[in-house]
Amino acid sequence: MSTCVDSTCVIRFASRKDVPVILSLIRGLAEYEKLSQEVVATEAALEQTLFGPKSYAEILLAEEEGNVCGFCLFFHNYSTFLAKPGLYIEDIFVHPGYRGKAIGKTLFSEVKRLALERQCGRIEWAVLDWNKPAIDFYASMGAKPMNEWTTYRLTEEQF
């Protein structure tokens, strides 16, 4: 996998044994985004949906000196216009104490490498409007906002 530029971190794929730390990272992200009350994920649900018979997403973990300090959860989508698969980053998070060490940038670089390897046409993700540090970070990598698109959602209750 990849090694971070400005630190001793290593990027690797998560495995079943990482489920507890994955849930901890999800809770850390939710706290940062002021959405802790929305986390209903459990270790059992994560184990089933990430490492069960059908995996719905992949996770890259960033480790520094054996401590997991960040993650990126992504999955394939598809562009009909390009007739190519793409990658959608659902979540990317680096613990606050580890920021500024190029860990987030290295996680993104690994996703970009995977997208090239898998012949994807694009990588997409969403960011909260108020999250200026994230917006600035994405802009620094050359990412462009898709302001002409509005995201819609149906939840289980509407199904």
C-alpha cells in the first residue's frame, strides 16, 4: 500500500478484525460533523456489510506507529455517460491530532491510484457546506464543486 509523505503512516485495506476501530472512526467523524445522534451502525452490521458474503464498500485505514489514525470508505458507482465505473468516497476522516501530516492527502492518493488501476472515469464525494477546512483541502488537490447538482435522499421510511 502507500506510505504517508510527512509522517510514518501506512495506508492499508481494512479487514474483519478492524471492525471495532472502524466503528470508532465513524463515531469520530459523526462527532466532528455534529451528527453523532445519527450513528446507528453496530459492529455486527459493519461486519456483515463490509466483510460478509456481499461487501458493499471498501475501507482504507491510515496507521501511524501501529495506531489507526484515519480512514476512507468508498465504493463503486457507474457513469452511463462515460460507460465506466467510478469510485464514490462516502467518508474520509483523520483524527484531529494527526492532521497536517499529509495523511488525508495520502488516503486520497491511494483512492486515485485504485481508480486508475480499476479504469474508473471519476471519483466523487460530498462535503458539508460549512466544512471550510475540508473544502479548502479538496480544492488544494484540484477538486471542483458540482454546484449545479442538488443531492436528494430517500430513507427506509420512504421506501
